[in-house]
Amino acid sequence: MIFSSALIENAVNEFARLPGVGKKTALRLVLHLLKQDTAQVELFSETVARMRRQIKFCKHCHNVSDDETCSICANPARHTNVVCVVESIRDVIAIENTQQFNGVYHVLGGIISPIDGIGPEQLNIHSLVERVQQQGVEEVIMALSPTIEGDTTIYYLSKKLKEWPVKITTIARGIAFGGELEYADEMTLARSLTNRLPLENYLQQGSR
Amino acid sequence: MIFSSALIENAVNEFARLPGVGKKTALRLVLHLLKQDTAQVELFSETVARMRRQIKFCKHCHNVSDDETCSICANPARHTNVVCVVESIRDVIAIENTQQFNGVYHVLGGIISPIDGIGPEQLNIHSLVERVQQQGVEEVIMALSPTIEGDTTIYYLSKKLKEWPVKITTIARGIAFGGELEYADEMTLARSLTNRLPLENYLQQGSR
């Protein structure tokens, strides 16, 4: 793409580095910002830079945080004896948005994936074992993706934790709400049969 | 969406103000930037802010510019006697990318649209008339969108310019390359028939 302004060209190139943003979209965003007040664009720019500069990772759960301890770990209303193990920050946000979980998290920072060169030592596993060991954790919920890597990680963690008297659970696999039975893969369908629930439970929880 | 960090939340909200960027996409962009080096994010942020802060509009053609005069108007190889009138900066970039135009531009900053409250006085029309009057412009090419508003603007400009010995042309309307005849609207099809070309011309210009 040919631009008659280096200022525009540089800004477009910076936006185009973002995932899923091509040159055309980048140009649209830049031309939009060009129409905004300078103060508004400075605010955008400063907010993004400040986020990266000041963000911390919670020393307990490795979640993103504004302080040493994240707002979830610091919340006295959360049950610290129930720890939900997730792959990434994104999963914390997803689960928080359900407003159904009242415990705390542990962000692994990835899952075991030999093909990508990610072994247990690259993940926040040691600190999870420490938490279980020292802080009276009663239940560890494995909320990992239902993939081979996710299952491998769950298996590895459960072996690491088996010395301590902690209950280990995983989130339910099954047919998603609104999902059509015939399009579900065999594995999911099989597990949802194996882990079938008494109808009373289902009716109690209600549908959406 | 619930975030456990105000830094993240603010950055997501800023991205979500951009056109076509929802909360989910904004979060994806923010989490991507979180994984980048601080220096890289500062560069992104500074490039965007500098663009808005330092951008100028060319005093001749109103195109975006790094200086008083844009790089197109300042280029001695461009023919200043052929002026291409466009609605916006975006159109300048589109035409420049064809690499087929060797004249200069005049950016109106919009088109006449009574429904949106845009009349001739809101557009850069006075400076166009001045250029034609004072700078020996020989041809004005109207490269406006083929809409009612575009045609209204062309009609208005042609009346404004009719006192001066300047040739006024419009870009060709017709069936787009790769366009299916049966899906073309009647107006376009009609015009492409009226303005039909001798086959020799067509073959000379080649297809893409």
C-alpha cells in the first residue's frame, strides 16, 4: 500500500502487527483516530502503554494484576481453599464472567505440549504444589481445554498432587447448550453419556 | 465483561471504541500486547499518538501530510494541471495504489448530503475553485462515489467551475472486473452500455 504520509504509514504498520488486523483494517482504524480529538488519541495511546508498563502478575495465582496480589486473591469473600487451575488469563476472565465461581485461580501460563516444546518446567506448577502443600487447599478444579494436551496436563498435575489430601475435580465435558447432538464429536458424546446426571440435578440447575 | 485488573479493563475499553472492534476482539488485542515487550508496546503507543499529534493537512489539496505541502503536491514529477477531486483521504490512497494517476488531488472532505447536514460550505470547494482560477488547471477529474450525493456534488462543482476554461471529466462507471453482469444494478448496467468502448481500446488496456 502506498501512503503519502510517513506518519500514517507507520501508524498503519503498527496496527497491522496486531493479530487479525490486516493493512486495510489498520488503515480504517488509523483514519478513524485521525478524526478524533488529539486528547482522545493521546488517552488511547497512554492507556495502552500504561497497561503494559504497570501490569503485574499476582504472586499467588499468576493472574494479571494491578498490584502484587490480584483483586481476586485479595477478596476476603473468595474461598481460598478451592483453587481453579486454568491455562491462561483469558480463561480466568471467561470463568469470572459466569459469576458462578467463588474460589480462587491458579494460572499455569500454558499447558504441557511436547510438540510446542512446553514441558512442566515452563509452567507455574511448582507454585501450585506449594499452595496445596502450605495453604490448606481442599479442592483443585482442573478447568483445562478438553484436548490431548489438556488431559496430559491434568494427568501430570494429579500425579504431582496425589501426596496431599486434596480433592481433584475437572469441569464437566458434555454437549454445549444449544449444541446439536448429531454434530457433537464421539468423545464428547461418549463422556456426556458416561457422566450422565440424574434428571433432578438437571432440572434443579435449570436451563439458560 | 468482568476483569480483575483496572489496567486491562481500561485498555480493553479504549480498543473497543475503535470501529468494528467489540469487547472480545479488544480483549484479544490487549492480551496480545501483554505478551509483547514493553518497548514494542511503547512504540505502538507512541507511533499512534505522534501520528495524531503531528499530522498536517496539505495547504494545496487538503490531503493528510507530514509537512505544509503533501508529498504528492511537492513531487515535481506530478502534473499539477490535472486535479482529481475525491471525497476523502481514503480515496487518495485507493487511487495512488493503482499507480495509474500522475496528476494531483483535491480532497473535498465529504460530499454534499443535505440529509446529513453537509452543504457545499462544509467542504473544501472554495479552495478548488481558487486552484482552477489561479493555477492553470486544465482538467478536473471527478472521482466521487456513484451515488445520488456524489452526482449532486459533481453537478454543483461543474456549475461552480463552468466560468473557467477547464475540462471536467468523471471516472468511468461500469461493471467491475470480476463482476457478474446479472448482479449489476440497472443504473450501472445502463451507464456501462451508454459509455461502451470500441473493442480496440478495451484490448489495448488489457485485463488484469
